[in-house]
Amino acid sequence: MSSIRNIYCVGRNYVLHAKELNNEVPTSPFLFSKPTHALVEADGSQIVLPGDRGSVHYEAELVIRIGRPYEKGITVDELVDGLAIGIDFTLRDVQNEMKKKSYPWLLAKGFPNSALVSKFIAFPGVEACKSKDFALVKNGVEAQLGNIKQMLFDLQTIVDFCALHFGLGEGDIIYTGTPEGVGPVNDGDHMSLHWDGQIVGECTIQLT
């Protein structure tokens, strides 16, 4: 985890998720970032999140790790060396206020422990990923289920866009967007992250 550098996140990359929050569906990739202080591993531990700033929502996502410097024309399969499942925790009430004022989302997205991520596994390639689902199970009940085939902007578009506008290199990770089904967490909730039917990370929520 200490080798992770930049944390990029793709917003509104699943049409049904954009619609469930009454957001416009973007016509080009919509990105924001989180500080590295937001990063925390889903290793079974208790994760502390702020309980005094309004509703905290979970957004489960497939996360890719960049394994080498980006070069123009490089493919995702050549560039990415790891895959994980993560949660982009969001202070939803704070975010809604930021939207109203046209302010950046950092206060709603960048707080400590807001970038939960499972262990990384070897990236199997884009085509193999299309045959596997990722899921978030909350207190034993499936809350979200996604597949990269449903993404508005595919992985190649995302990495090319990140590289062009922000730079992209070894150790950077990208949260690639969340499917529909986001919702609030409560104190004591157990969250497990699944890839291809297998648990790759889990945690228990503590709201303070």
C-alpha cells in the first residue's frame, strides 16, 4: 500500500448510477482525486469514518494499478499490473452542498479512510475482466453488482484520459466507477468485497 502514489477516481461511469443520483450522464470521462491519506486496506479491520458530517455512502468499484510509466499508444493490458475492489466512501450530504455551490468535491471525497481497497491481484487482462463480476456485500446481503462491460467509458479510454490531463505512472491507482445500488453505511456494518465470487477484502464500519 505504501507504494501507491496518485489516487484517481472516475465519476458517473455507470449510466444507472448516474441516474439513481439524478446526475447528468457525462459525455467524456469525469474524474476527481483523493489524497493518499484517504487510502486504507480492507484487511478485516475496523474502519473509522466520520459520523458527524451527514450521511456516509458506499460506492464499490473495480480498481486498477498502473505498473509502468504511461506511453502514448500503450494498451491497458501492457500498462496495468494489478486489480482490486475498492469502496469510494462519500459524505453525501456534504457532496450535495458542494454541488449546489459548484465547489470541488474534496471535502466530500477526500477524508481519511475514504479510499478503501482490497488486496491487489494480478491483472488478468481486459477481456478476462469482462467475464467476471465484482460485488459489494453489506451485512450478508448483496448491495452492488457490476461488470466493466457496463461502464460508459472503458478502461483504455480512462487511462488515456488520465495520462493526457494529469499524468500517469507506476504506482498510480484508478477507481473506475461504481454501478447502481449505492447507499448509506451505519455503525457496525460489515462490508465484504467480491471478485468473481470470491472475497478479496472486508471490513467493519465504525462511525465516530
